[in-house]
Amino acid sequence: MPYSINNVLNTKKYNKAAFLLLVTKRFDLFKIKFNSTVNPLLLTWVFFVLWFISPLQLITAQQISDDREVTMIQSSYLKDESNLLEIEDILQHDYSFTPFTTNPIDNLHATYWIRLDLKKDRETLCTQKQWSLRSPSLSEATLFSEYGDEIEEYKFGKFNSTEKQSSLLYNNGAPFDKEGLFFDRYLYVKIKTYFPVAQPLKFHYLPNVSNRFYTDYYTDMDLRTIAPSLYYLGACSMICIMFLVIYFTILKTEFLFYSLYVLFSIIYLAGNNVPELYIFFNSKYTFWINVISQIFINLFYLIFAKLYLNTKKNYTFLNSIINIVIAVLIVLIILHFIAYFLSYYQFQDQILDAQRGFMTIWGLFSMTYLAFKYKDSLVIFIVLGSFIYMIGALAYLFSGDKNYMMTGLIIEILIFSLGLGYKIKLDYMDRLNLQKEVFSKEIVAKQAQMNPHFIFNSLSSIQHLIIQNDKMSALNYLSKFSKLTRNVLESSHLTTVTLDEEISVIKSYLELESLRFDSSFQYRINVAENLDTENVNIPLMLVQPFVENALIHGLIGKKEGKKEVEIRIYNKDGFCVIEVEDNGVGRHNKNRVLNKTGQKSRGMQITQKRLQLLNNGQPNKNTVEIVDKYDANSQSKGTKVILKIHNP
């Protein structure tokens, strides 16, 4: 019985195709009228929800099957290898037509004439004013009818149809009536095909009013036929767009060719079952793109594999073979183009067959070669994905069911997607290691700039003692300086040292400066008891420039009162905090001692640059903060430097 909308929504078992129609507001007796404006991506996700989420069972739309009932016509054929015969020649000469027993369409260069004998159907034809002739999908087909002295033609082939084809599965058919029969019994059809026809041709007829159930409506079984193409389009279009975005983001060419590979697989497998794509490929000239896309799939796949595996570097022999195969495929594309548009259909079909055989042999060879010669785990993705793709392609070739190839391609695309993601990770790790290496070299370079600076200052201090004729102090200073210099030079190739070693360097430096300035200042180094100085690494001589700055620019310019510098080292919030505090003149005092150029310590500038390099692009990881101290009268009372080194 007919189902209303409420019945459909309330029943426990209903037709999923009917529910889809409710979504698109086109429901009538379990028949779905095709709407070419429906977005295929939207339909894809609706199908996905209905087929994979809903637990409800399908039932058959029986009425539409009854409406599609047809009557078979007795038919015979005549092969015209000259392609010169016209309908007048057929009518005027007694040509011998051969009954259909096997498939006669074996010559794509020839034209075939089909004679339809409706003698036994004349009484049936009287019951309806107009009928519709139905046949398999044909490249070019023309129905001839006779009305008096006039012969009328009606084209209903894929590429020469009088009316725009509206169904994705069925051709429009051709209208005829009893009055149009030749000799009151025959109809003639002239056909030409660009591709081999797998089954013997069978012609049927039904009332013209019922023909709309082929052209305008879909049953749930029809939708099951179309659904895989919609699934494939929805999934692969998103993958194609995703890899195009990745290509334009990181400019890795393999992502471009992989997206082209996916694009042409969509054209080849879904081009005839998706409204927007079908409209584009429904002509002789644009249909060539659909046909040749099977070669483009292999071409872009090979280029992708070549770039993905970096065969030029890692597999030189295989790279040479791939280059040859790519050249062969390009030549085949050119030859197919020429053959197709010059109507050498037999030759272009032979090209496609040769390409399939050639690529099967190549696929087996390349997978075997990589299985034995692989150098990294990237090969696993290529071999596994290619093997699954080949199984699907061969299953399609021998069974004619493209769902096998779509399934193989979906699985292969998922594997390749994982492989591309894995390669992104490897490239990222290589780039990270390279950055670390460059970073290490920059640290050593900055350290090399600072060590001469320290040595120059120490030698200046020795020179000062010699000028003061204080030989004992100069010798004592020189002895301590040589010991400190040895420690520094022995560690100069290192980027980091333990905190314990850094503290030892600071103590030696303070002892030297105390000798230099006649013990005119006091210093203290306080290390928190809970801090394991042996297991904390910091850049070599990171603290010394700040201690030097406190002495030279802070304490030396102070005229009265105690001169003190204190170094405090402790842990806080995952950071090793080092504070260098003095009670000197401060940074803004006119008595501050400057270097010869009137600029602040170059050692401190270099140290700040080293800290920036240590951050490696991460802000606020390792920081240095300089705090100016003031008394109640806003007079400067020294400076405090706070270093925070990340301590994981």
C-alpha cells in the first residue's frame, strides 16, 4: 500500500531510499526522482548516515519494478565495415541480417545496423499511442521510423542524444509508434560504439508513459549502485583537497602529485555516477578525459612514488626504470589522444589493454624489487598500498565490477595517507636535528667570541698589577689565571657544563678580581641545599659576564661604603634561578665605569644572545631580567640580575 510521510517515520522497517527522499523532500511510493542540482557531497554524507549508522532493514519498492516491465524485441544485425551504408540503402537492397546469438560488436571501426522485428507485437502496439525503445548504453545510436514518404531519425546514444540524458544509470530510450514501422513490422537502429560491448545487444520496449520510471526515478537498488561512487567521491575529494592544502603549505611536490593521483581516480571511478561530473563527461570530447584518466592514475602514482621514496638518491636503478615507465605512459597518452579523436577506436582500446598488462608486470617487478632492496620503513607503505590497489584493479578488470577497484583504492589511499604522515614526521625530525646542529654551532661561535673577551680583561688586570709594580700579586694572579684559562679552554668545545663546574669558574674569576682590586670588595656564593649542582647543565661561562658587569660597572665606581656582590642559586617552578646582586652605583649613575666605547659590557650582550639561541624559538623559556635597586630617597643602590634557565 502507499506510504505516507507519517507511516514512513513511524514504521520499524522502511525503505532507506525513501527516507533519503524525505530529506530531499522528494518522496512518492518509494520512488526517488533524480535532481541534478543536489550536491553530491551532501548526498554522500546522507548515504553514509543511512547505510552505516541506521540499523533498519531494506525492503523492495515492488511497484516501480512493475512499472519498468519491458517486452523483448526479436532483433538481428548487419555489420557495415565500409561505414557507407545509409537507411535508403538498407531499404532498397535485400541485405542479410544475422540473428543475435553471440556478441557481434567486435570491430570498433565498423557501423552496425540493427533490425527490430515487431511483427508479433503489432496487436500490443495498438494498445498505446506511443512506445519507448530501450537498449544498453551505446556511444552513438539512431532510430529510424517511416511516416508515409518521410523517414524520421531519433538519436539516443550517449554522445549523440537528441535529448539531454537525465538518469545516471539508464539512457533516455527512443520513442516510436505503430505507424512508424517499416513494412508494418520493422524498426532500424544504426549504432557505432567507441568501446567493446561485453554482452549481446538486447532491445526492449514499454509504454512511453512508463519510460519515465527509467529516466526520472531511482529505486533503492539503483541507489545501491550509485552509492559507492558517492562514497568514493566524498572521501577522496576531501583527501585530495587536504593534500593540496599541505602542498601549498610546505611545498613538497609529492603531495601535489598524490592529490592529482586521487583526483584522476575520482574522475575514472565516479565520473559517470555523480551528477556534476556526469554532465561534464557526457560528450565525446570530454569523455576522453574520463577514459584516459586510468593512465593518468598510473602516471601520477609513479611520480608520487619516485618523490616519496627519493629513488634518485636511495634506489638509483629503480629510479632509472621509473623514468622509462613514465616516458612510456606519456607516449601512450599522446597515442591514445590521437587515436580517439581520429576515431581509431580499435587502436585506442588496444592501447588501454597494453597499458593494463604493462603496468601489472611493472607493479609486480617494482614491489618485488623494493621488498628485497628496501632501505627504510617508507617502502612498507608503498609496497602494501600498491599490492592492495593492484588486487582491486585486477578484480575490476576480470569481473567488470568497479566496486573492487574503489575498495582497493580507498584502502590504498588510507595507507598512503599514513605513509605521507609518517614522512612528514621523518622530515620534521631531520629538520629538527639540523636545527639542533646549527644551534650548537651558533652557541660555540658565540662562546668563542666571549672567551677572548674574558682573556683580554684578565690580561689587562695583570698589566695593571705590573704597572703598579706589584710583582707578587701579578705572579699570584697569573698563576690563578693560567689555571682558570686551562679549565675554560678544555671546555671550550662544549656547549654546556654542570652547574658545579660553572660555580668553580665563577669562584676562580672572583678570586682573580679580588687580587686585582686589592680585596676592595666582598663576595658570597649561596647555593640552595636541595639543588643538585652535578645534575644541572647550563651553558659554559653563562654567569661570568654578569658577575664581571657587577664588579666593573657597579662596585668599582662606588666611592664609599662596603662593596658587595652576592650570587644566589636555587630551584623555582622548574627553573634554575641564578641571581647576581651588587650594591654598587647602579646602571644610571654618572660614576658608573664604562668601557672604551662608552657601551655596556660586550660579554653581557653575547650572553643574552646565547640565551635567545637556547630558547630555540620558544619565548619566555630562558630569560634574563635586570632590576635596578633604589633607596627611600630614590637614590640608586645597586643592580640585581635574575637568570632563569629551564631545568627539566
